Amino acid sequence: MKLSQDLQEKIAHYSTSGSTGIGGVRAWAGALLTAFVVGLTALILTGCGGGEKKITDPDDLRFVVAEADNGNFKMTQAMLNDGLVKRFTMVLKRNISSMKPEERPFQTRMVVQDAVFQHELRKLMDKVVIPDLEQRVKEEDAKFRVQFNSDMEADKQLAMAKMTPEIYRNLIREKIKREAAMSQFKKPYTPTEEEIDEYYMVHSAEITSPPAFRYSQILFSVPKPTLATPESEKPKFAKDKETMLEVANKTRERLVNGEDFATLARELSNDVSTRDKGGDCGYVIEGTELPEVYKVVSTLPLNELSPVFESDYGYHIVKVTESVPGGVASRASARKAIINILTRLHERNSAQIFVKQVLDNAKIVYYVPVADKPPQKPRPAPLTTDAAAAPAPLPGSPAAAPAPAAPDSAAK
């Protein structure tokens, strides 16, 4: 680092003059510190002098590990390190410290490819024109807010997720633009009957129909306090819950005494989607209903009343009206499921092709080792009884017995 002539003269003055007092020492130290800061700044800005220089030290966080898009995308060592931490934490559910040296080339390739794909996808998104974008953002935002009693409560939920309303709307915009960019490469697909037949013939044993239950219910909704509810009003919610439980128990007594289930459902149920149908909820299978409700429905004898039980929605009384046992599904009953499976497979294959095309066009250049596949786990050594493979005896231990001699017939 070369000091300017002016700074050299100042340092020489303070070091040779009779300024041995505190002021002189401070001045000399200040000049030296100024020279160091100026020189360090110059080193940072010019890449160690002589203009911009390519960093070749792989341990330097500024070292470029890969580039793509004709040099418009560059990933530095610092960016790679950050990407590896995120991949291990969020995707692999592992601590970055658990990464073995032989894993790094493949994981490096995955991080670089993901970053390049996001870079290229951003270029596509910027070209997309969506005339009704803001209207769609407004509609999606409204769908979110309708779940809450007020906009204030919705904003509090966003704040708990460390988001402002504008950040949330920006995420919606990004989602819509991303889907629009990728939809350009999607081709419409509808499985043919021949494809459905072929899939069913190969996988019929795997396509099972789970047990299904048709049931009716009477629901007594229980309002719950929200984050915006003042503390002074919360006791009222507890009192309302007790009242609703009493109503549910009295309704069950009326049913036990012979009153019609459908009539009382139309009169008392708070489930607006089934109330006008006499409480009929249709058929349900495991995973399509509230766990608390399915647990009761799947174990309740046909046409018997359940006890009053609670879920997040309130208190329920249910009655199972029909039960369909599970088993291997027929082609007709499995047709809709097969169409969904084939459609998902087609979409996944199309997405893989799209990603490959994007990455091929980006022409990634790597400056660090990468691998196409993760390292194979070593296979355990096969167990053997061969005396030659047995470990040598430890010093001081009795000598191993000699192997038995081979039979004469084997020696001939």
C-alpha cells in the first residue's frame, strides 16, 4: 500500500519533531490511521490495486463459483454458502455441519441450478403482461381477509408472520406472475380411455377404495374470541359456550325421545351447508373430514346417535346412515382418481422438461467441483466365515484355533 506524498511528510514531521506530548502522539497516530483507512478503501474498491481484478482464491467470499446467462448471473462463494445453509435447513432438514466432503459437489450443483432457474424465471416473469393483475391481487387478498372478523384482525395475523399488508399483496403478485410465466410452457392434457385402462390394468391391486360413511349432523356453533377481542369480553364467550352445550344436550334428549333427526337439524343446526338437507353430510372417507368428526363417524353403529362431542366448530350430534366397506376399487369407481394421477404425472414431467430447457439455455459455467448425482452410500461388507477374513487375535489373547483340514475328497 503506497502512501501519498502529503501523508508521508506529515508522518515524518510528527515522528522527527520535538512533539513528544500527548497532542503530538495523537496527531501522529491519527495520520497513520487515516493513511491506513484510505489505503484499505482503495484496496477494496480496486480489487487490490491496478483496477478490477478477478478473484482466484476459492476461500474468498467474493470468489465466483459459477456464472450463467452470458455473465449476467454470477454466484459468489458467499452466496453459495448461504444457499447451502438454506437447502440443508429447509429442504433436507439437516444441519449444515452434517454435510460430508463427498456431498458438497452435488449439493453445490443443486444450489447453483436453483439460483439460476430463479434468475431465468424472473426474466420470464418480467416479460409477462397481465392486464387484470391488480384486480386478481385484490380478489386474492379479499379471500384471505374474509376469514377474519375485521381488517384489523387480518393485519394482526400478517404481523405475527412478520408481514405487512403490502408485503402480502406483493407475494400474491409474484405468485400470479410466476404461474403466468410457467403456464406458457404447459400443454393441455387429458388422459385417453386407453391410458386409463392401461394404468388400471397395471396398478389395479394398488387402487383401493377406503371405507366410506354417510352421516347426518346437527351442529351447534360456538363463537370464539379473536386476537382483537378485549379481555373484558372474553368471559361472555365462555358463558355462551356453556349455554350452547346445554342446548346440544337437550336436543339429544329430544332425539332419544323419538323426535325426527332431519326435522331438528332443519330447525336447530348452524351448519348452513347441510341444514336444509336435514343435516345430510353425504359420504366421507378418512382425511376428508375433521378428525374429531371422522373418529366418531367411523366407529358409530349404523343409525345410532352419537354423544354430544366438540370440535373447533362447536358441538356436534351425528348419526351414520350408510356404511360402505373398503376394498379394491372397480375401474369405474377408480376412473376419476386415475385421471388425477395421470394428470399430475404429466404436469410433473412437463415441469421437469421446462426446468431442463431453462437451465440448458442459461449455459451454466462452474468454477468449483460439482456432481450430477449424490454420492452412493457404501454397502455393508458381507458377513463371512472364511478364516482368512477373520480379524487377527489381540496381543496377549489365546491364538485362534487352526481351520479344520479339507476332506480328502476335496483335495483330490
